[in-house]
Amino acid sequence: MPEQATQPLPEKRWYVVQTYSGLENSVKINLERRIQSMQMEDLIFEVVIPEEVRLEKKNDGTLKEKTVKLYPGYVFIELIVTDDSWFVVRNTPGVTGFLGSSGGGTKPIPLPPDEINPILKRAGLMQAPKINVKKGDRVRVTAGPFANQVGVVDSIDEEKAEVTVLVEMFGRPTPAELSFDEIEIN
């Protein structure tokens, strides 16, 4: 019998699952139980309901903390899509389908990092990268059209993990908005 070549597993990515509104927590619990009982820990990694705490003013003037779901009716799942992992998630009670799957057996489309990372940061599930530069520091651009150019930090946006660097172009300082990982201290 000839040996079958095993294909490497695709990388783990984030997907969005639609649920009945109000059942997000029970879907998360059911899915986590199914992951354990069906031994899918090596394919399904994290089940998240993005939430944030908001302060609301009560009628008597006092403030009360309230946890609010950022995306009601949706659960975010980090997984490697295989026939088995897809089947487990799709057939979990309360799940109505994957976002980005047209049905009929088509596999879902993962969220790109530039869409999922801000969601995870806002929900406090991912730390924003830190950078050790301040306004006026000289930095080298490591990626993009300004790669290998040296510029001066003009502003820093910690929340977006972006920095505006003034690089020289045609004899003038030109602002370039870059992510923290696109620069290094010169």
C-alpha cells in the first residue's frame, strides 16, 4: 500500500460564528464542553465573546458598571479549519452558521489580523504592543515604501499602535503613518 503524503495543517485563524441573540454565553459553554469531550483542543483554541465594561449613570446619579457585548449574536473562535473542527462548531446547539460561509458545505473565510486585533484589544483580550520611542526620536523605517529611510517621530498613537514619522521626500519632511512593528530605533 503506498504511503499517503500528509499535508500540513493550515494555520490557526479567527472566525466569527452567528448565534441566536442572547445565547452567546450558552454557545460558548456548549462549544467549550464539545471541544473537551471530542478532544479538539489541538484544532479549536479559543472561544471569545468580546465585551467591555461601561459606566452607566443611574437615576439617583450614581455610576454603575455594566458589561456590554460588543457584537450581540456573534461568537469569535480561534481554530484551524478542518472537516472535523468545522463540523464540531457548526453543529453546536445555538450556532446558526459561520460568518463568511455561503452554506452548502463551503468553508468560512477567516478574519484578517487588521480586523480581529482591534476587536481583541478593545475587549481587553490582547495587549497593544509597546514601543520605546518618544516624539523627536530618530527611527529607521523597516517596511513599506519608506523602508530603510530614517525619520523623526512626530506623534505616537498608543491605542492604534501607530506612529507618525517625518521622512524626507523631495527635500521636504513628509508624514508617514506606520505601525509600531514597521520602525526600529536608529
